[in-house]
Amino acid sequence: MTPTYILIILLLLSTAGYYLGRRRALAVVEGTGGPKVLHSRPVYYGALTALWCAVPTLFIFSFWLVCESTVITDMVLSKLPETIQSLPADRLNLVMNDIKNLVNGNIVSGEENADLQAAADYYQYLRSLSQGALFVLISVICIGAVSILQNRIRPELRARNHVERVIYYILIACSVLAIFTTIGIVLSVLYESIRFFKIIPVQDFLFGLKWSPQTAIRADQVGSSGAFGAIPVFIGTLLVSAIAMIVAVPVGLMSAIYLSEYANRKFRAYAKPLLEILAGIPTVVYGFFAALVVAPVIRDSGALMGLDISSESAMAAGLVMGVMIIPFVSSLSDDVINAVPQALRDGALSLGSTQSETIRHIVLPAALPGIVGGVLLAVSRAIGETMIVVMAAGLSANLTLNPLKTVTTVTVQIVTLLVGDQEFDSPKTLAAFALGLLLFVVTLILNVIALYVVRKYREQYE
Amino acid sequence: MYQASETINHKVETKMTENPLPGKRKSQLVDRNVRETVGQAKVPNFRMRCENVNVYYQFGEKKAINNVTLDIGKNEVIAMIGPSGCGKSTFIRCLNRMNDTIEGCRVEGTILLDDTDIYDKKIDVVPLRARIGMVFQKPNPFPKSIYDNIAYGPKIHGLVQNRQETDELVEQSLKRAGLWNEVKDRLTQPGTGLSGGQQQRLCIARTIAVNPEVILMDEPCSALDPIATAVIEDLIDELKKEYSIAIVTHSMQQASRVSQRTAFFHMGDLIEIGPTDQIFLSPLHQLTNDYITGRFG
């Protein structure tokens, strides 16, 4: 009786509750005027019964699953021999892990012995006991809910109002869930960042001009002491994103203008999906395209002009990233340009403006809030993009605005800091969280500024 | 009101002479199945002349206007009435080639503005539309300030050279549209913030700012309340001193109040055209009679 089965049974019971509730509602009014005597339509009585079954049992189910493991672990521990119980906490953890591995049939770290095997058997026993109990509990609740409602269903029961109230709370719960997830992520990043700032002062991080996160882990190791100045990394991010936007905004916007204002319907029907395919290409494909095709081309053409360009450059990454976000800008702009009422275009045309004057003076200003929104989405995408930059822009944190040099970005650094085996209390690892936090703050500020711009514009014109 | 002009359709001409206008009985009306235009479509002193105009939609699959011949006289207001979908809006949009913007729409026949064929290949549609202004059913001020709404047209046509000229033109246009006193203190505020009737007068002011010869109005009052409508109607009366005006309207009272001639459209055909009094008091065609007496529409 695994949790999956219990969940399926719970759903089956709720479904049965739905049909029973609906049938009951119809039976109650049988012969006394039919469904129109009921306060709500029969489906609502069914839905109410199903909700009575599903909502409390789902709560119990999730609560049970959360607590089960802890409770069982404690019970198993208390049964272990004294010698094991007196072990220090981290060793005890290891033993507990072994027991769980035994239960699941995995390989154990130490030798298997009788004590462990006994504990594993006990664990197994407790778990099946708990799941059996859960099954019985859930079934009882469902059956109880159905039988209570079977008695309660009367024509005057306001089933629709009850159901809608429950749905209302479910909607609230969903939005709250999203908010809490965000808060949770921010808090965890913040917590680790504070640990980082205890080792490296905030001002060194924010205003330091040198980024070199390699630190010596052991005393006998050769390695630098580490430098955690975030500025070169952020300059790298800004440089690559700026190049990407320089490519994506004009191309995307103009293709949107062409598609929505000039192209005939047939061309548009084919061109728009084709353009949107660009958005469907995995970024890793763009990444090797950038590293293997674009970067060498840039290097070679630079060599022709006598420029010394490294084979990994901000230019290569930025150009390819720009191509990647063209569909964001173009698709969103196309939608908002299409949403500008035809009446405005007619008005401008009937005054004798040309099509291009109409677009420049009337349509684009009216669509600007939406276009700004699309561009912002593209900016966030550019700042957060990792794969292309890892492959095409390099890893060395040069403090430079020269797009032909190797640069690195925040996301790339986070990846390199956290990839592989890492200890979790060195500044090197913690720096990733600080970078993440800073990136989050920067993106947030960008969004706020953009919202402000858009709102100001709207107030002026609507 | 108008001198007898060229005959458009001999059969109609005959019928008209057979039936003297006043005091006709129903049996003497032109039969409802006759689709040829009844009445004098042409006037000697015309500003625009449409001859045998056909309009097709959806790449020729649907015919919206069928062989319409109609003149718009100088300094007259001509009203176009008819049930929904009869083609009166389509027709009026042909007069400044607004139908060009509709994909799959084709216009046949000749439409003259003074002596130039506006559908001639050599004609540039952009200056043409500046000569034939249009006011739409729903007020459509640009998302700009009141001032810029008026100044926009003159600026793109180079009618004004500097700020002072622009100021004067804006003031003059708003005054002629009867809006100046209401908005003179808030010219920098968005035009979309005005009330519906004010917005429509703003659109009229915007249209007359580029100094057109003809103004087309496509149900200009259908989104407005009676008071705003009355203001616009007075304005139309005023404007006809300088412009020729073609107005499409759903309201027969409005047509009888503002126009000198009225054209009745039905299912793409121009059924009857004549002096407004005659159309409303003693129509010649059975369909016109049915429509103005409220039998259908």
C-alpha cells in the first residue's frame, strides 16, 4: 500500500462521492418537481460531496507523509542497541542512512550486521503499519463524508455557494503558494549570502574590481587567497546582454512591424511560426553554434583587419544570444501592435499620413507599453542566459568593455562555482549565493524601473 | 432645387414622368423589385462624381456595392441612409480610398474629385486623403495631447512652419469645431480624456485642420448622446458653407435635419436619391417608402 496507491484510491473515492452526491440530489427531488426545485444544479451537490472527501483527506495525506519519516526514524533509533545510540550525531545519521538503504535494497556503506538488519526490518514493519493506518483513515473519512452529506442533501442546501467558496480558497492557496516559493528562495539565498558576507566584507564584494574565486582549501595547497569583487562579472553580464539587445531589439521590432503592418495574411501565417521556432531551439544548441561557428568567424574576420580577437569573445556570445531573443521581442511586439485599434490607423490615414508615418507617429507610441514589456522580458532572458555564455564567452573575469575580449558573466560564475564536489562553507561556494542575490536585486530594480516607465506613459495617454 | 440633369436610366426617367411627385398612392410607387436608381443622381455643380461603382470584398467573392452612380455637390450635405449591411459605409470609404487598407477589397468604376479620377494609377493616395477628410463612427483621437491631435495633420503636410503658426491653426480649428472654449485651458492633456462628444468634435477639428475639400462622416453621432449629437449637427450645418459633406447615418431624423439630399441604399444598390424633403415626404420607390415608414431596417 504505497502512497501512490493511496492517492489513487483517494481520487477514486472522491469520484464515487461526486456521483453519489449528484444521484442523491436527484433522488431527493424525485417526484416533487425535479431538478428545478434544487437550489443548485445537481453537479454542485456532486462536487460538494467530492470536495468533502478530497480536501480533508488530502490535507491528512500530505501531513502524514511529511511526518511519517521523522516519526518512524525516531522510533527505529530508540530500538537500536546502546552502543549505536551513543554515537555522535553525524555517525548516527550515517547508521540511519544505512538502515534506509537496507530497506530500499541499496548498497550500504559499512558491513551488514544483525543489528542493522533487525532495525531495517522494524523500519519496514513500521512503514507498512503507517501506510495501512493512513489507508484506513482516509477511507473512513471519505465514507463518513459521503454518508453525512447523503443525509444533508436537500433542495434548500446551497451547494453552489459552498463549492464556489471552496474554489475561492483553493485559488487563494495557489497564489499564496507562488508567493511563498519566491520568498523561500529569496530567504535561502539571503541566508547563504549573509554567511558569505561574514567572510568577505560587503563593500569588497560590491565594489571590488578583481574576481578570482580560487582559494586554497588546505594549508599545503598552492593557490591564491581569492578575490571576490563582483564588478568585472557584472560588467561582463551587462556587456553581453547589451550586445544581445542591440541585435534583438531592432531586428525583433522591425520584423514585428513588417509582420503586423505590411505583410499579407498568407506570408504572416507562415513567417510568424517560423520565427517562433527560434525560441524553441535549446540554448545549448545556440551555445555550440556560438562557440564553433560564430566565434571563429569573428576571430578570423578580425585577423583580416589586423585585430587580435580571442576565440572566445563577448561579441560571439552576445550576437548569438541576440538571435536567440529575437522571437521574444518580435512575437510580443507583434501582439501589442496588432492590439492597437484599427480606428487609430484609419484616423491617421484619413488625415493623409503615409503608412510609415502612421506606424511611427501613431501605432508605435500607442503600443509602447507593451513593447517595453516585451523588451524587458528579453533583457531578463539575456541576463539569466547561461549556456551560450559558458560556451562562447569564456571564464576569465576581465574588467573590460571591449566586446572582442573574453569576459564572464554572473550566471557562468555561479555555474563554475557550484559544479563538481564543493565544500559548503568556503567563500568560493558561498560567493555563488551572493552573486545570485545581487543578480536578483539587479533584475528586480530593472523591472521596477520599467514598470514605472510604462505606468507613467499610460497615465499620459490613456 | 436642382435643375434637370442628364438621364441615368431611361426607364426610371419614364417612370418619374409618369408619376407626378406629390400625393402619390402606394400603388403608384416603383415596384420593390426594381433595383435601378430612382431619382436624380447627378447634379451639375458637383464636387465628387461616382459613376458605375462596384465594390468587391474577399478577393471578388462578395459584392458589396452594385453599380452605384452618385454625385456630391459643392457645399451640400448629402446623407446616406439604409438598413445595416446595405453598403453605405463601404461606399463612403471608397470616396477617400480607405478601402485600400482592406485586404481583398476591389473597387471598380470611376470616382472623380473635381476633374481627377481618384482611382487613377497616377494618383498618390496620401495627398488625396488630405483633400478628402473622414470622421469615423467611434471617436478615435490619437493617444496624444489635444494640441498634438490637431497639430499632427498640418505638421506632416508641412502646412505650418513654426510654433506660432501651429498655435494659430490649432486655435482656429478648435474654434470652428466649437471645442475651443471647452479645452483651451487643457490643450496639453490627452485627447482620450475628453467626453465622447468632445472627442468626436476633436476628430472633426483634426480633419478640418488639414483643410480638406470634402468631409466624409461615417455615423459620426452613433456613439453620442442627444445633446452631443445636436452640437455636432449644428457644426455640420456650419461646415457646409465651406466643405462638401457626405454623412452616413442610421438616424432618419438626423438625415432630415442636416442634409439637403438623401441617398437610400439597400443591399448594395442605390435605390433612391433625391432632395431630402422628397425622400422623407413622398418617396418614389416602394423600398424607400417601407424603410422611412419603419416597415423594415
